[in-house]
Amino acid sequence: MSPENAKILWSKILETGDFLKNKLPSHPNHPKGRNSYAHVALEIKNHFGASYKDIEDEKIDDVINYIQYIKDNPS
């Protein structure tokens, strides 16, 4: 991914992480609460099989749509 597109995605990840802060369901592996930013990044990695920085530029719209899906469907 180009540095410009990576910056766009990172800002979307931060925005979504801010939104999800204290909204993610509790989990026994995270007794002090879940890290919403790590959650978004990990969901992207699990869905696309790569870190957001390693996804092809052609898929930026797909990643942005998936980030919106994560925001709309916290888990």
C-alpha cells in the first residue's frame, strides 16, 4: 500500500477506534477492557489476511467499507 493510502486507512482506524472505545463487549482475556484500536487493526488483518499497510492499493475502498462494517457491528 502506498504511504498516502496507508495514512488514509490509519486515520479511519483511529476514528473507528475512538468510536468503539468502551463499546466493545467484555472478554475474559481482557479483564481491564479491550483496546478498540487493536481490535480494528486485528479485524482487518483477519479479514484480508494482511496488515492494513500490506494490502494492495486497489482494495482501499474494500478496506474502508470493512472498517465501516466494524464500526456498525462491534463484536
